[in-house]
Amino acid sequence: CAITPSNQANNIAYLQFKKETAAKQMMIQDDNDVLEPPINFSMVDEGIFRSGFPQPPNFPFLKTLQLRSIIYLCPEPYPEENLEFLRSQNIQLFQFGIEGKKEASSSAASSIPKQTILEALKVLIDVRNHPVLIHCKRGKHRTGCLVGVLRKFQNWCLASVFEEYQRFAGAKSRTTDLRFIETFDMVGQRDCLYGIIHHYYRLAYYASKKRSLILYTQAQQDMQTHQHYKP
Amino acid sequence: CAITPSNQANNIAYLQFKKETAAKQMMIQDDNDVLEPPINFSMVDEGIFRSGFPQPPNFPFLKTLQLRSIIYLCPEPYPEENLEFLRSQNIQLFQFGIEGKKEASSSAASSIPKQTILEALKVLIDVRNHPVLIHCKRGKHRTGCLVGVLRKFQNWCLASVFEEYQRFAGAKSRTTDLRFIETFDMVGQRDCLYGIIHHYYRLAYYASKKRSLILYTQAQQDMQTHQHYKP
């Protein structure tokens, strides 16, 4: 089925509505529903979350995020109960199998493959996949590298990127990961990545313009109504 | 000036539009504009951010968040250059003067006043103030307590609330703060806080319903157009 500008605009408005609903669901929980976010859980940006491996007790919390997709950064197959949860919630799984080597075994070289992180980054910045949760096993190294590369793409200074990485890695912070983030060539990738962004930027612009026109018409009608009811 | 349902709906749509724009601005930065988030910066939830004290080099980054307000948790007057930035960006300042005592000096008792945190929480969950940045001096203790109380309100289990507090406080984690968060009586406050949420929930529902109707009409028009152009 072909995607027309109008149903793309509808999709964006629908996504926005879904996100609003999710935020409200999070707020209006019953007192008895205690929610357990996955370990090392945090919001990264609008529609982007990160965590360690989600366990079944975390599923009620994950439901409140109304995820569209999960970026899973380990080579191990996804557990059946997690797959079942994804099916029930209509969440798409993107798996990028990156080995979780110990720092010592990889000596000075990073175990994080650049090309795989680049492919994961493309999925990550594509708003059609939002809201998206990135996770590996503990949400420290592989997830930290992908988020670090996203921050570079967002033009964060390296000091802030490292500070964020270390907040999640804690005592397990790896110099090889920091070096990976630092040397990741963003300049060469920008055109390709901007292509994804600009594509959706145009759609969002189209959608928001249409909405502004509607609001403008609505505002004019309201003004007339107010004049009508003026004493 | 009276707030009518229609301009409330417009306000919500406008806020949504502003947020979308902010997300895009963050993505589409020039290569040379390196952004410096304030120390200990993070997104807490939809429209809620936290950090340490913002310095002038952080202002270009803060611009990308398109903040509506700042919740400042220290008793010291706000610096003139920060006030100037707030004026230029039309950001409202909510100051709650909480002393930043050392843990030792307060013995077993917490130095965080419950009533002040409750008032700050009311400002925090009011979506009219979003996007909002919470900050104190280092974004660890006072900010950590307010975010912790927000998480309790969101029904997070205490283990996750503490994990998040400690991620930001690091080695400076204070048992008195954790005890403050644990003993903060959320049950007694829920009705009052829900009042704020439900109020805006109704407005958001009204606004989204109106938008759905518009999109429905639009979709029908598109369908007709497509039929018209069918070979």
C-alpha cells in the first residue's frame, strides 16, 4: 500500500496522540499498581528510552510507554516470554547482535562494531519507530555506546556525552567504549542520517502546517462567536 | 481574560507543536554548533528535564528545549545573566528556596522541607508549565528528592526510585534524602494532585477529540480525491 502525504500526516498526528495518552496513563495509575521500570531505565529524548534487559515484572511499566519498537543489542535470542509480550503489544523488535566482551579480553581495541552501531542509529532516529526502547543486558556498555553516538549526532560536546555514559556505567565504565564514541566518524555519516531526519522533518512540517491552518480557522470562528455573544 | 475551552485546546495544540519543533531543532543543528548541556542533565519524562545549575555556555543547548519554565530549588537569588536569558526566552522562574545543607550537619533528619517539595511538585505536574527544567546546584540532592517524589506519584517501586536517585548523586548519595523520599506521604496528597492531572486530562481529551474529528474529515476527503484520480 502506497504512503500518501495525507496518511503520513495522519500517522504523525496519531503517534502524537498515542504519546500523549501514554504520558497520561503513566500519571493516572491506580495506587495499587506499583510499577517496576527495568534496571538502568531512563528517558533519552522525545520518544527514546534506554534500559537493561526487561524482565516480566517490568512489562506493566513498559506498557505505559506504548512502545512501537525495541532495539536489542545482544546476539543471544530474545526470550520467549519477552517475544510474547512484544506480540501482545504489537512492538517491533530490531536485533543487532553485538558481543558483550569484557574489557580485558579486547585489550586496547573496542569490541563494538561501528557498522552495526550505525545501522542501529538509523533505526533509532527514524521517528516511525518511536517510541523506542534501546536495551542490551545491563544498559551500560552497548546501550551506552549507541546513546553516545546519538548524542554526537545531536552535537553534544564530548564531555557531556562521557558524563552521561559514566552515569549509567558507574564503576563498570570502559575506556574502550569512550574511545569508540570519540572516534566514531559522525561527519562522514551526517548526510545519510540527515536524509532520514529531513524526510520526516518535511512530513512533520506538512502535518503541523495543516494543523495550524485548522487552528487558525477555529480561532476565527471563536472570535466571531465571542463577538456574537458580546453584551 | 477568561480561558475558554477553545483557546485551551489551541494552547495544548500549540504546546505540542512547540515540543515537536524543539525535538527537530535538537536534531538539525549545524555541525559547528557544539551544544553543552548543563552538568547532570537528563530528560525525566515527557516535557520534564533535570540538571545542575545552568551556566551561560549551556544557554544555546537550553534554547533547543524551548522551555516554558524552570523550577529552581535553592534560596540564593538567581544570577542576573540567567534572569536575562529567561527574559529573552520568555521562560517563567519558579523558585523554591531549599537550603543545601551537608548531610552531617542535619544529623539523622532530612533538611528537605516536605511542604516546599509538595508545592514544587504541583508546579511540576502542571502541563501548562511544560517543558520544564528542574535544577538546584549540582542536580543531585534537592533535584533528586523532587524527582524521587514525582516517581512515587507515578507509582514507581521504591527500588527504582532509589536507583535513579543514586545514578545522579553517585558517591554523594545521602541516606537522609532516600529516607525523605520513602516517608513522603503520597497517599494523603493524591487527591489534590490528581485534581491537577484530571483537570488537564479533560482538556487534552477535548483537544485530541477535536483533532481526530478533523483528521477523520480530512481522511474522507483524501479518499474521495484518490477515487477521483483512480485510473
